[in-house]
Amino acid sequence: MERITITIDDDLLEKFDQLMELKGYANRSEGIRDAMRQMLADQQLDSDAHAHCVGCVVYMYNHKERALSSRLVETQHQHHHIPAATLHLHVDAENCVEATILSGAVHEVRMLADQITAQTGVKHGRLHLIPTDQDAGD
Ligand code: NI
């Protein structure tokens, strides 16, 4: 591990320290390391659509909406070569939230997540991607 010295404006450092405290970081170094990892991950995901990643797509839907539950399952079956595991929460009498973990090349994971969240009746869809060091093999 290397020790580095960096120069930061007082205002920026003050805001960063406040954020670190709010998020519960034990020290600045860990916060800066996380920020660097996030920048590198974003760059990797943006620059290589064939890189391997895991993605978590989270979305809400009304399970009483006609055929929507089965359409969501059907969408995953149509792309069964992309590993997917779904956690389901019954939020209230009508609404469900699902978190589906997907594994594959960035372009495949984005495509399947888009097909899930673009279904009529699906709300608040968000995808979070994490790059891995695996070869996507596609
Ligand atoms: Ni449910």
C-alpha cells in the first residue's frame, strides 16, 4: 500500500468530511478508496459492454395487473442463458418489490434489466452494476 499526499480546497474537504461522517466512514482514506473504486468501476462498465458484471435490478409492480407477474417470469425464461435469481417482497395488498440478480456481459445484463423494467405496470426500476474480474465469454 502506498501513502500519497493530495491537495484539496478547504470547502471541498469540509463537504467530503461531512459526507464521510454521515455515511459512517472510520476515516478519509477509506472514503477516498471507495470513491476511486466507484470511478474505476463506472469507467469499466461504460467502456466495455462485453465485460462481465453482476447486476441487481430492483422494481415494484402491482401483482393484480393482468398477466404482469407471468410476463416478468416469461421475460427471464426467454433469456435463461443469463443466470438470474429473484427475491420477492409482498409490500402491501397490491404491490410487490422484486430484486433480481443477473450475471453476464454488461450488454446482456442491461438488456434483460431493460426488458423487465420496461414492462407496462413496472415502476421505480433501477439497475445497479458491479464489474467482476471474470471473462464474460461472449
Ligand atoms: Ni408479492
